[in-house]
Amino acid sequence: MSRAALTQLAGPVALVVATGVVGSFTSRATEIYFLSALISVAIVVSVYVFVGNSGVLSFGQISFVALGAFFAGVMTIPLESKQGVLPDLYPVLRDHTVGDLASLVGAAIVGAVFALAVGLPLMRLSGLAAGIATFAVLEITHNLLREWTKIGPGATTLSLVPETTGLLRATLGTLVVVAVALAYQRSRFGRTLRATREDPLAAQAVGINVHRQRLWAFALSGALGGLAGALYVHMLGSITADQVYLELTFLSLAMLVVGGTTSLLGAVVGALAISGLDSFLSEAEQGVTLAGGTLDLPQGARLVIVGVVMAAMLILRPSGLTGGREVGLGWLRRQGRNA
Amino acid sequence: MIGAISAQTLVDAVGQGAIYALMAVGIGLVFGVLRLVNFAYGQLIMAGAYALAFASQHDWPVWAGIVLCFAVVLALSALMELAVFRPLRTQSPAVMLVTTFAVAFLLQAAALLIDVNDGTLGETATSIASLNQAITIWGVDVRKITLVAIVVAAITLALLALLLGRTSLGLQLRAASSDFHTARLLGVRAGLVIGAAVLLAGLLAATVAVMLTVQNPFVQYDFALKETIVVLVGVVVGGIDRLWTATLGGFLIGFASGVINGALPTDKTVFLPSVLFALVIVVLLARPAGLFTRSGTSLVERV
């Protein structure tokens, strides 16, 4: 890896590692905030790999997270209880159980295959048509996961999933997602796709196959989304189809745009900023002591404040907190010269 | 199949289609001048429904509740235009769309805050529910609100057609929708057309709020959310670039879901969303610019 790549990787990696390390010094009760912040980073980066690099707005990315989460969950429930709680499953799912590391890899593969299959026709679309078509994918995935008892728990909660995503594994998993995302965006494929984002006509004119480039990114983001979903379900221990649906879709897109849609650093910063704010406010709803005074918010105020902050940031700084730029050696040198 | 669909189902489906068509017009009008898909449109309707519930709980007369509903929705529309749409006018469509998500999220959270702090989840607006009674015409039970919805939608669409086709403001709106820059160069004032579109959309949202609240007087923070999403899909499938294709798309998706829900028993409809959304994908792949758009007239292309 070149020095430029290493310095661009430094910012996101430092943020992820810092979140993990700080989290390990806190009590059991607050550790969950750091865990969910790390998972948010993984999910938002998986969305970024497609949406950020291609410039095509997709509402379907969370369906890969959902699929990964349900696959990893169903495959790791201990055999002796699985036949009891999920009797309707296809025999191949019902009679086999894998280790939780294997389930992470499996979820990534399932996510990639699903994204590839769905993307093959859909990646021909652009603009609003692409937005609504990918949204249709989210609806179909949710509908199937919620109703089809041969592949999952149906309308009930999927529970008894081993809770194996601790801080260490969440940090390592998120680092893998971040590193893969950076490696992709600096590769020939990533640069080609970013060229199609800036000017699709010019890109086609120099011989780039826009459909194929978007498809690679979609499949990769499906793999990362599946992995993030698997980490997520192993953190929660139980999940319903509604937890990986509309709200998560909107929240992760908002995190991406707040951070800055076109940079990996933006995805990481946006996810950490919004989930940090959210965690702080949910503590404040219980009452926290801050700078000598006590802050005690009424129940429900958390979501209002998160909404106000998101809307205000988008209105006042539409290019995001990072302005959509990576921070690397070149950027640091320029700052040094200007100072 | 047709034999299984009763006249009852058809009437209800037309009523639902009429309401969805009005929402489609509201979304389409704003999209025309701003190139902005306003996802928070459903929350305008929700705010109107809360206003109706508030009036009902304080024993206001029905007309006063409806006036309050219109006042709240119009004020909120104006606020949205000033605080959100205006600063973002020059941004990319993606940023604008995601900002309206954030606004929708914010308004829902505010509604949830009201719900949590008064101790009951959801409010009821009982005073206008009398419109929900049925009258029998030729053996078909027609709820009064269905008739009201169909008549109001027809009148509103006719008035809107007159406004767009016969007045100077309408001409300016159409000009701005087809090419905003050229329209401005020719003397159309941006603030005027955008303000007019946003207020018209607000009027439609308030109308829809009244009709949806009559049908479902139990008002919660996610009121009209599902409807908005379905209408958005219908609008894009119909063709969002032109108002009448968008309206037709909204009507059709409302009518179709009404017919299917009425004709099939509940246990057969669990996978219905999958089938419908698969159809949406097929239509978009075949005609990305919209089902009713003439080919070759749109800039939307496949790669």
C-alpha cells in the first residue's frame, strides 16, 4: 500500500480504534453505546461503498444488512433449541449450525450474492428510478423475512442468537469493513466508478462500462452490509425484521450525508457523530451531571434533538462535516503551507 | 377474478385512489418547481390530523377543527419552505431528499414527544368521525367519506387544471416546471412560483388530512407515513416529470391496493407486497421515466 493510502486510512482507523478503546474503559452499562456506534460505522461504510462512490441514491442497502443479520442469526442458534423455536425452516437451515466466525463470513457471501443478483437488472437505472427500485428491494426483503417461516422466524423475534460481538470483535470487524472500503475506492475499479459519478457521459465516452462498475460496487457493498448485519445480530442476541428496515435505512443515509457523502472519512465521522449524540441524549433522558449542573431531558426529547441536529447540519453544511474529502498527506501539507 | 370483486370493493378502491391522487398532486407540484421529492409530505398530513384530534378533544365544533387543521398545515408548509427548501434550493437532489427525511424524522419525533408526555399513545379525533357512516346506494354501502373524497378530489383536480391552464400564475408554474432557469430569465419570479407550489401542496395536504382522519380517527406519530411511501412509489412509477402522469400513478396505486386488499382474504395477502414491488421494479426497468411518459421525451436513461 502506498503512503498516500496509509495516511488516508489513518483517520478512519484512528476513530474506530479510539471508539473501541474508550469503550473498553467504561462500565458494562455504557459499553453498549460504543458497541452500537461501531456497528453503525460498519453499516454506514457499507452504504457508502455504493452510494458514495457511485453517486446513485439507494434505499436498498439495509436489505443486505437484514439478510446478513438473519442468516447469521439462524445459522448460529444452537441445534438443540433450533428445532423447537423454528420448526418450519428448510431442513438445510434447520439441521445445520455453524460457528459464529463462519456465520460472519457466510453472511458476507450471502449479502454479496444477493446484491449481485438484484443489481444485475437494477444497476441500469439512475436517479429517482434507481431510488424507488432499490426501495422496492428493501420492501420485498422485509416482506419475505417477516412472513416466510421457511427461511426465518416470520413475524416473531429471532432469539437465542449467541451474543459474541464484544468490543474487540466489533472493532476488528469494523476495521475490516473500513479497510476493504478504502482499498476498493483507491483501486482501479473504485476510481473508475468515481469517474462515472462525476460525469457519466464522459466516463462512457472513454470506454467505461457504467453498469458493470456500479454492479461491482453494489456487490461489494452487499458483502460488507451482510457482514455488518451479522456483527449486529451477534451484538443484540435477538432481532426482528422491523429493526433492519425503514428507520435504519433513513438513519444510515442521514449519517452518511451528515458526515459527507463522497468520502470514507465522512461515513465514519457521520456515523460516530450521530450515534454519539444519540447515546449522550439517551443518558440525559435519565439525567446526567455535566459541568456542575444536572441535565435531565423529558422522555422522547432525544429523538427531537437528533432530528433538529440532523436537519440543521444538512441545511447549514450540505456537503457534510468533512466536506466530502479524505484527510491524507496532501491535505495536511496544504494546511501546513496555508498556516 | 373480476366476479370476485364486488361493487363495494370498487367504490372503496376509487375513494382510496382519489385520496392518493390528491397526495400525488401535492408531491408532484413541489417536485415540478424545486426538483425536490418531499418525503416530509406525510408529516404535514400527520400535523393536520393532530390538529383535528386536538380540536376534537377540546370540544371544538367540526368547522373550527377543520380551520385549525388547514391553518396548522399551511403554517408548517410555509415554515418548511423558508427554513428547509429555500436554503437547499441549489443542492443536489440527494441532499434535498435526505434533508426531507431528517425533517420527517424530526416531526415524527415531535409527535411522539406529545404522545409520550400526555400518557396515552395516540390521540383520537372523534368529532368528525360521523362522516364515516355508510349510506346505501343501489345496494352498495358507501361511506359518506368515500363520496366526499371522490367529489373533493374531482373538484380539486378540476380547479387545479383551471388554475394551471387559465391563469398567469398557472402559466408561470408550468414554465418553471419545464425549465426553471429559462423561466426566470423570462421574468418568472422564483420565490412566487415556489411559494405558490408549496402552499397549494399544503392545501392538498390539509384536505387529505381531514379525509384520512375521518377514515381512521386514531392519530399516531406514524399517521400517513405508509400512505406517503406508497404514493411516492406510485408517482415515480407513473412519471414524476409531469403532473398528470404523477397524479395518474398515485390514483392507480391507491385503486389497485384497494381492489387487491378488498378482493383477497387476509391470509392470501401476506406476500402481496413482494408481488407488488416486484411489479414496480419491472415497470421501472421497462420504462424508467414512468409508465405514462411518452418515450423519447425524457432525460432519464438507462446505462
